Amino acid sequence: MPYFVYILECADGTFYSGSTNDLKKRLHRHNNLKSGAHYTKIRRPVVLKYSEEVPDFATARAREAEFKRWSREEKLAFLNSQVV
């Protein structure tokens, strides 16, 4: 089963990185439900800025951890380098 790693931009301009096996459902939770992450719940609405499909959970978590280690400047440079 494929997983997705993603980066969201919150209403306050901050970034949130996560991983899931159902990206559409997870985005709905982040923006609409109490079951979304607390960080995004208080910074709604959030906008999907990047997603990447990976083959398994372990890869998704490793990639998510990599994103979380990046500085804001590194995240901005990465997002600006992506073709939409």
C-alpha cells in the first residue's frame, strides 16, 4: 500500500509535515475535524504545498522526519524548486 508524505502551509505562514496512507482524508481532517493534528487545528485553513508518494510506512516516516529537520529557508527553497 502506498503512503504519502506532505507539506502543508498553515494560515499563519508556518509549515507542517506529515505522512498518511490516505492523503485526501487526512487533508480533510486537518481542515475540518477535531481529529486533525493539534498544530494545524489552531492554524486553519491549511493548504497542501507538496506531496510525494512512497512505497511504505517506514519510508514515509523517514522522509517526514527529514522534512521536519529542515529550516524554514530550506523548506521554502525546496517548495520553490518544485514544478506545479
